Amino acid sequence: MCLPIGGQGKLIGIIDLENNLTNSAFTADRVQFLKLLTTLAAIALENAKIYQQLEEYSHSLEDEVEERTRELKAAQKQIVTQEKLASLGVLTAGIAHEIRNPLNFVNGFAEISEYLVKELTAEIESISKDIDADKLEEIEALLNDLKGNLTDINEQGKRADGIIQSMLSHSRESSGERELTDINAVLGESIKLVYHGFRAKDKIFNMTIETDYDRDMPEIEVVRSYLSRSFLNIINNACYAANAKKKAADFTPQLKVKTSNLGSAVEIRIRDNGTGIPPTIQEKIFHPFFTTKPTGEGTGLGLSLAHDIIVGQHQGEILLETEPGVYTEFIIRFPRD
């Protein structure tokens, strides 16, 4: 005997019974009991199915909540980073303007002084017959030194003005909108700006710079001004570390920058042969306000801000490879959409 398990026109299963006895075992009472059993089995199976569906929906809802939470946290990080960068841009612009004002006076008076030296030289030449030969030679030597100093002042003033112009360009408030950007070009600009900045502070500073840009490097959508700031901070630290090692030992500071098209991502490697980073502080380098520089030489925000821009703002990654006393290399990757 077979009894169906189900209801509402749906067959869930069957109960199959077989009687091997001579007399029939399927009495009316037993058949009635079996019908009740099939009804209860159908209810139990239907409840189990509903429970399974509810459990699957619950897991799906949890996954959706987690995804929305991650998106919210990412958006919060982007907002915080934008606020940091906006504040930094205002501060940088203010400093640049304050420096530019006295610099304009220096450049202006240097040009005027060059003109006055020429006038003085002409006057001395007109009365040179009445001046003792030894005195005349001494005066001409002093004038030549003065001309050379004024030329140097003028050249360095123009260079400083170019650095300030770059600072103002990089500090302009950005809309935060992404645009297709040539990573190689941004790196080139950042290297020049940092290098000239160090040269302006220390005339004897020098560094060998090697670049290996992938010609097939695709443009990627980033906030150009923000990305530039992250590169500036990393390259600035590289130059500082190499220069610090140079002061303690006789060697040639070196900066290597390489870009690669990895297909699904783009990669930037920035490497210096400076002091390296000890294992004890490697986990702290991206923490806000952590710095190993002497008081007054670092704020501890450079790498923290770079990390916020690369990871928080652009969903990239930044990795560190280093050997104390030998080298430091930052590896940056951005996914391609």
C-alpha cells in the first residue's frame, strides 16, 4: 500500500508499505492512523522547508548588512581623508603665500642691485686713471664678487619661486572627483618638486635618481592632486633617509622609481638606499603622528596621509620592504576597474 505525503496539490513524498502475511494487515483503523501520519509528516516537512528558507534569507540579510557597513566605513574614511587634505591644502597655500611675499622683495632688490653694480662699475672705469692701480684691482675684485653673489641670489630666488608655484599648484583645493591620470607624469613632477625642495634647503644635497617607467602604463581614474601628495610624502621620506645616511657615511644617495602595468592593476615602486626601517617600528609607520625624525623636522603625518589616500581613498594597497641600513622600498598598487 502507498500513501501520499503532501497537500494543496503538491506531492512531497510517499509511504510505501508491504504486507507479507496471509491475512491483510491493512485494517481500517491502521489505514486511518497511517493517513494521520502522512498528514503530520507533510506538515513537518513543509515546516522544515520554511525554516530552511528563513535561515537562508537570514544569512543573505546578514551578508547585505555587512556589505553596507563596509561601504559606509569606506565612505567615512574618504570623507575624513578629504577633510585632512583640504586642511593641508589651505595650510600649504598660506605658507607658500607668506614665503612668496619676502621672496619677491629679495628677487626685486637683487635685480636692482645688479643694475646698480653695473652703474658703479661704469663710474669707476671713468675715473680709473685717477685711482691707484692696486686699489683699482682690489675694487674690481670686490665688484666681481658682488656681481657673482647677486647672480646666485637671482638664480636661487627664481628656483625658490618655482618651488612655491608648485606648492600652490598642489595645494589648490580639489573637488575630489576622479579623472584619468598619467601616473608616470605625476611621479615625475613629484620627484622634481621634492629634489628641488631639498636642494633649496641644502646646497650640497645630491642624489642619483633612476626612473623606469612602463611605456604601456595605462591611465587610471584617481584624484590627481591627492595622489600627488601621497607620492610627495613617500619620496620626501626616501630623500631624507638617504641624506641622513650620507651624513653618517661616505656613499652615494640613490632613489629608484619604477612603474609596471600588471594587467589587473598598476604598480609603483619607490626605493631608496638610505637607513632602512627597523622591525620594531615597521607596524607603526602608517600611524598618525608617529615619526623617527628629530623634533621640528617631521610631523608624523606624511605616511599616514599617504596610506589614507592610497588605501582609504582609492582602494589600493601599500606594502613595505626594507632592510635596516640597506634600503627601503614602498610598493603601491591600484586596481584597474
